[in-house]
Amino acid sequence: MKREVPLIICATVGIVLIFQYFIPAEPFGTLNQVFSDWFQVIGAFAIWLGALNLIKVSGNNVYKKRKDWPYSLLIIISFFVMVIVGFFFSGGRRFQDQGTAFSALYDYVYSPLTSMMFALLAFYVGSASYRAFRARTKEATVLLLAAFFVMLGRVPLGDTLTSWLPNWLHMSNIANWIMNIPNTAGQRAIMIGIALGTVSTSLRLILGIERSYLGGE
Amino acid sequence: MSTLGVWVGAILTLGILSFLYKDNPFYKVAEAIFLGISAGYWFVSLFYQSLLPKLFDNLGLTKLFGASNTDGALQTLFVQGKFSGQLWYLVAGALGVMMLIRLFPKGGWISRWPLAFIVGTTSGLYFTRYLASNAYAQISATLKDFVVAGHPGFLGWTNLNNLVVLVGVVSGLTYFYFSKEHKGTVGATAKVGVYFLMVTFGASFGYTVMSRMSLLIGRLDFLYRIWLGLIK
Amino acid sequence: MAIENKGFWQKLMTIDRRIIFIFIFVAISVPMFLKIELKIPVSPEVESLYQTISKLPDGAKVLVSLDYDPGSEPELQPMAETFFTYCLQRKFKVIVIGLWPQGAIQAEHARIVAEEKVGRKFEYGVDYINLGYQAGNEMVIQGMGSSIPQTFSVDYFGTPTTSFPIMQGVTNFSNIDYVFNLSAGYPGTVEWVLFAVDRFNVILGAGNTAVQAPQVYPYLGKQLKGILGGMKGGAEFEILTGLKGRAVKYMVGQTFAHTIIVLFILIANIAYFATRGKEKGKTV
């Protein structure tokens, strides 16, 4: 039961959705819409699971007074502040209207923190470029040259430096060519490879050959 | 933007920025707030934007508690005495709750049912879509306008570029074909593929630099223009 | 025998990374105070997107999917602002959704900026509606292919979707003239191509973060009618629409940033080859 029922669910749903691609008529059309709706509900619960799991892990850290437990307490407090404000102090379904407490927390706390977390990467990409990016081999040199042309071609400086050359040798045109031709070719090769792998993995999951998502027991 | 809000945003921004010097309590506080607030944001958003309209409204629970005027499955069944298609949402709700049981060590196995549903749905969709869009459509696009030698315009830029794309795709795929040893013709083709992939990765790196720098520009713009008012 | 004295190049290669951080910080900060006009050339993929939307008739129904969070705001928000402004000028009917929950809020921010620029507001429910976010990633797109009102039964503010004039006659993608997707990752442009374009023949244009942009180039042509790649793409779009804004302004900083990175790589490689030559000469 613990493993058989999930395998049957996976196979049934997978086969129905493959069929509905070729046969949009009933009952596959209705089943497609029903499964789509269910997926949205279950997906929402799955994300709730992630959020609640964070609180569970943080709560455990606080309870057992592990290293840095005050920060785990801060995580829990921040979570409940956001939840309480969102549910009780922000006007119900209109919780995201401009001027609500929830939207203020979004604009002045969530937004700056998210933005800065990602902006930190600018420093690390610069540091990594300086410390690790070496033209050690022919392949690495090709990679470096492509990066050069794209980086300089995507800013006006590139064209300024190559303005004395014929139009087709301007840095921006070289960057365009790199993106549209060899980059497209390489990305396409990767894409086709991934597509074939995805198709085979999907088939293995539907047929129950691949069962790693069920975990142990 | 309110002054207090801007100051809070700026202080939190500087807290994250302080990590560049070294890990410190100021950064850890900002990080902890970020984690908690993010989780809380998703929790509230999903309730109001997904679960409330999709599940609770359709089941009639919101009308039952006086939060809505729209009839749901419960009202249709018990008041009007009819079965409605909305009753199917009970299954979705049950599967969703099963997902949450994963939080408990005992009985967590029941979460495999909704997980299997998600895996099955995704597999069924991806099977056809990836084959059609990422395999077939890409192969079709690669073989477009390929002119055989001798036809007028063979050396035109468009045809040469299409030839380069064709060579790149075939050689790139050959590199990823590990069922045959990369020797002789296969090896040489794979080697050409490696160079195409290096150009691809170099272009990706260049764009990644652009992306990361853009994000920092945005943040510094907030600090200089909105917080400190140094830029008009 | 290894080298015992650290030369200038060796020291340069092992410099503290915090010094590199300072250089990057200064390189991006300084241009923000300079007033420089840059000539920004337009790339074919941005031109293609602009040509597609310029051919849409006034009053066309446009679906905008904002699939990003504040982490990608500097790249994608200027694109959203420019696109909404263009829609308001051209009197398009704009239907907004988000496959990321933050997308719906970002749409409201962009709408406010667009209305300030044009000096006129969208009439909510008549020429603009925000349907908000739905969990489900690609299943949301799949569901919209069957029925948009069923997938988004209420709008961002909790009002039933079918009660709005803009949604009259809108059942699925066949009633939408154009889809514009702003994407920072998953779900995003790739899912729109796979589940909307190839399945339901949607006409799609995309604005992507620069990290994602190279991955969607293979779709250009039949599947994707134009890409705005990163901040540069946003700046080009602003120039083509005549609505110069943040992206064009930020390109000055972008130029300095790229220059410093290129210089870093050059210096590091010169140092590498210089020390490698010395090591080869001195090692026994």
C-alpha cells in the first residue's frame, strides 16, 4: 500500500496527461482541467510544507539550544510577524493593495533583502573572474574570448573601441553573431540532449521503473 | 516611499552588504529576517491567491464562515441537494493535507500520494512537451533553409550561418553521445562540439556578469538616490 | 625547486578578494553620479519584439505574465514599466498574471509608473486587470489553454473574474492577441514556449534576466518573437519605444562594470602567464 498506491497514482495521471495531448476530447479534456486544478491546490500545499518545515527546523534549533539558536528564533518571529500582519492587519483578500501593512513589509523589508542577496553575487562574480578565470587550455581560451566579445559587445564601449573597423566587425555585431549562431547551436545541442533525457526519465517514472521519489521503506 | 521604510530597507541592505567584509552578527540578523519574512510572504500569498479562491471558495467553506457570498460544493449539495463538479476539490484538499502530514515523522509516508500525483502530472506533461518543443522543434529549426552546394546564394551569410548552426548542433550532440568512444571521426566531431560548447559557456558567462552587475546597480541606485538623496 | 620570493605578479594573483570588491563597488558607484549619454545599438531580437507589438491593432488583448521577484527587479522592472506605458499609449487591453506570487505586486508597481508617465490611468476591469498569482507553474499555463476564467476564478483583489468587461469573450489563449512574458527563471519563458506557444499557437515575446537569456535564444524565430535580454535588452526596448527610462540610465554603470571585469580577467591572465613563464624557467 505504501508504495503500490503512489505508483498507481503516478502511472494513471501520467498516462491520462499523455493521452490528452493527442485526444483533447472528453473525458481527457475534463480530466486535464481537473488535474490542472488539483495540481494548483497540491502545489500550494507543497510550498506551505516548505515554509512550515523551515519553522519546524528553526523551532528544533531553539528548543535544543543549538549553535546560533537566537537567529533561528528570529526566523520564527519574522515568519509570524509576516503571517499575522498578512492575515489580520491587511484587509483580507486585498492584502497586497498599496498602503496595507503587508505591502509595506513587502516593499521595505522583503524587497530590499531579496534584491541585496542577489546583488551580492556581483562581487563574487568579479572576484571569481579575477581569481579563477585563466586561459590554461585552448578550450578555456575560446571560452574567455567569447565572454570578452559578449561583455564588451553588450555595452556601448565595445562599439566605441571598434568604430574604426567595418560595420560587421563592430563589437555589438560580433556579440549578436555569437549569441545568435554558435551560442544558439550549443544551447540547442544541450536542449535536445536534456529533452531526450527528460522524455526517458518521464517514461521511467510513469512506468514505475524509477522510484527514487518514494524515498526509503 | 515612507522615510521610515526607506531607512529600514537601507539598514537591511547594508546588513547584507556587510557580509563582504566577513560573516558578522549584523549580516546574520538580516539573513534570519530574510528567511522568516520570505517564508511568511509565501505562506500568506498562497493562502489568499491560491487556496482561498481555488479550494475554500469552491468547496463552499468561505460561505460557511460568512467570508463570501458565492455558493460552493457544500451549499450545492446540502442546500440545493445537487452534486456539483466542485466536489472534486475535496480530493485535491485531501491530497494537500496529506502533503502537510510529511511534517510529522510517523505517518509521513502518506505524503507519497500527493507527491506521486505531482510526479505523474509533471512526467505526463513533460513527456510530450519536451519531445515536441525542445527536441522536434529544435531539430526542425536547425535544418531550416539549408542550401545544397551549387545553388545560388550558398555563400550568402544566412546560409553560412545556418551551416554553422547545423555543424554546432550535430557536433555538440556528438560530444554528449557517450555510447561510442570518442575516437576517429566521432572524436574529431566531438572536439568541434567542445569548442561550440565553450563559446556557449563563454556567452553565458558574459551574460551572467551583465545580470549580476545589473542587480548591484539597482541596489546602489536605491541607496544613493532614494535613501541618501545624492542623485536626482 | 619552487619559487621562494613572491614577485609582483604573484602578489597580484593572490590579492585579497575584499580589494577586488572595493574596485567593483567604486566602478559601479562612480558612473551613477555622471551624466553621460550613450549610443545604444539595437539588436535584431529586440527589434523583432518591437516590430511584433507595433503591428498589433489598437485595443488588442495582451496577456502579460510577470514571473520574477524583487531579486530581478533592476533588470525586469524597467521592461515592465516600458511595456505597460506602451500598452497604455496604444490602448491595448492588458491582462496581467503571475506564475510567481511577487509578479502580481511588481505589475501594480509598473502600472503606477506607466500611468504617471502617460498622465492617464488604466480603467480597471475595462482596459486592465490583474488576475494575480496561481500556484502550479506550467499547469497554470496548461489550464489557461482550456479556460482562463476557471484557472483564475478571481482577480488579484478577490473579485470574480467573469464580472469584468475586459474578460468578456476571453475563454482561453485563442482570445488573446499577444503574450508578453517577463521571466527570471522557473517557471518562465521556457514553460510559456513549451505549454502555450507550441500547444496553443500563442504569439509570445519575452523579457529575460541576462542569466536566462542565452538559454532562450534557440526558441527565437518560430517559437519566440523577440527577446529582451537583460538590462541591455531593456535599454534597447526603451529606445525603440521612445520611452527612455531606468534601463538606459543604468547602462552607464553597466559599461563601467563590464570594463572592470574585462580588465580583471586581462590582468589576472597576464599575471598568470608571467608567473607561469618564471616557474618554468626556475623550476629544477
